[in-house]
Amino acid sequence: MFSVKSISALCSLVLPLALSLAPAHAASTVYPLTLDNCGVEITFEKAPERAIALGQNSAEIMLLLGLEDSMAGTAFWPSEVLPELAEANEKVKRLSLEIPTLESILAERPDFVAAQLAHLLGPDSKVAKREDFDNLGIPSYLSPGLCATNHESGDVHGARDQLWSMDLLYQEIDELSQIFDVADRGQQVIADFKAREAALRARVTAETQDLSYAFWFSSPSPEADAYLGGKNGASGFIADLLGGHNVMQTEVEWPTVSWEGIMAANPDVIVVGEVALTRGWELDKAENKIAFLKADPAISQLEAVKQGRMVVMQAQAMNPTIRTLYGAEQVADQLEALGLFK
């Protein structure tokens, strides 16, 4: 728990920075607005009135910006909407919990489509390609964080040669706020996230400095390799934000790693993901992951397991989204309970 003294010290570190991050008044959008989005030039003659958000992150950013009345639909929800956005989200039609059809999108007569993931709007998308919407006169937008990945490794999820940061998310929030002419609101959201980032960095202690983290998303079975968060993805960002590092050193976004490899890496902390939208894998559930770690004769000998340094985080936070910061806060609070954070 925080003491009065520790709270005072924390405020003395964070408050000045939070004040410095307070948003200045942002100028109204002047149309036509042209932006470069992942190498594609998009132009808006006015603010969209019937936007479609493909992917929970795109939808939640729009809801944070207060755009529910300008949204015609959403699709692909790995988990429930953030509680503070639930009321606004009720006003927006949900086309599908999973991948929607192009027909269901076009039926809503959209004038803008924003997407979080390549398989929702990319060269190999199961929904549509950007040029399909362009041919219909509908501008489309891809998350800048997605555009920062490369596929030269041949891995289906791509790889990153630089650590993802919230700056890419701030770019996304800023650009969407410009598109919809709510730039003031966009700057307020960004300032809030920046203050929360600063507050987390201020909680790092000597005990947490340079801890190594393994971020376990899921596995199809105990015998199978584990899907882990890669070095430079959102998982790596969380580890860095908390003063440590990702034990996985591959640039691949989602490496599959044997348990022998994980034991050799010997992480100080194991972050187990709670996968809300399950595929029927037993190890999608955090409680099943922890039970497996404790029961396996070899894995249970890891110091992280023996010391109880297994913490639960919503698996969606391992994707580069607004949920990443929420996940970092979730981990920090559990490490505080273990005496490793303030």
C-alpha cells in the first residue's frame, strides 16, 4: 500500500510532468484534410458521419473521442469494451464479434473505415483491401502501429526492428481527432495517457529495475510451444515501462517458444494472458496457465514460479493498442502486492 509519504513523493514527481503535458487548445480541422497513412494519401472533404471501426482498438479510440454518434458500426471484439465506454458503445451497431463480411460493412453506407489489423484491412485481408474501399470513394485508415511492422522474416504476424511505443498510438489518436474535427478532445486523451505513463515510470524501484519478463499469450496445449510477446512489440514496451526488459530477444511480433527455451531464458516474472475471446484452448484462461506452471515437474522449478512471481494481464494488452497501458498498470499493481513496486 502507498504511505502518505510515498504518495507525496510520487505526486512531486508526476504532478509537474502531468501539468506540462496538459493539452493546449488545438485548432479546428480545415477541410479538405489530407493525411499520409502508411504510405497512402487519404483526403477528407468533411468529418465522417458514418464511420466503421474494424478492430476493438479503432472502436475504443473513436469512443474515447466521443464519436459514437458518427459511428455506423464496429466489428472484431476480442474482449468486452472498457467499462467507462460501455454506455457510449451501446449506441453503436456491432456488426460482428469476429471478422465481418464486406457486405455487412457496405450495408451500413460507410463514409470512412478505420482498421486495427492487417487481416481486417490489408493486402491479404479476409474483409477487403484498401483499394476496394478507395474504388467506392470511401477513405480508409490503418493503425500506424501496424504500419511499423515488416514481413521480411516471413512470419505471418511480422516483426519489429524498433521497440513499439505509445508515440505511435498518440499519432493514431491525433490523426483520428483531426479527421473528425475533435482535435481538442484528442489532445486531452493523449495528455491523460502520457500522465499515466509518467506515473508508472515513477513507481519503478531498485527491486524492479531490469527485471526480465516473459509474456505468455496462450498455447494450444501443455505439450505445444507457447505464443509469447516478442522483444519489440507491446510486451517489450510494457517491460521497458516497468523498468525491465522482455526475456524474448526475437524481433518477431509473436514468437512460438518451447518450454525448454523458456526455462533456459529463466524470466524473473511470468505475465500470463487472460484471453477473453477463446478458441477453445484450455490455456487461454489465466487460471489454467498458472495451474500448469505450478504442476509441471520441470517448469515449476523456475524461480518465477517458486517465488510466486506470476501475474495476470488481459492478453489484449500484448497487442499494441490503448489496452497496452491498462495492462502495464495491471501488472504494476500486482507487483506492488508482491513488494516489488511502490
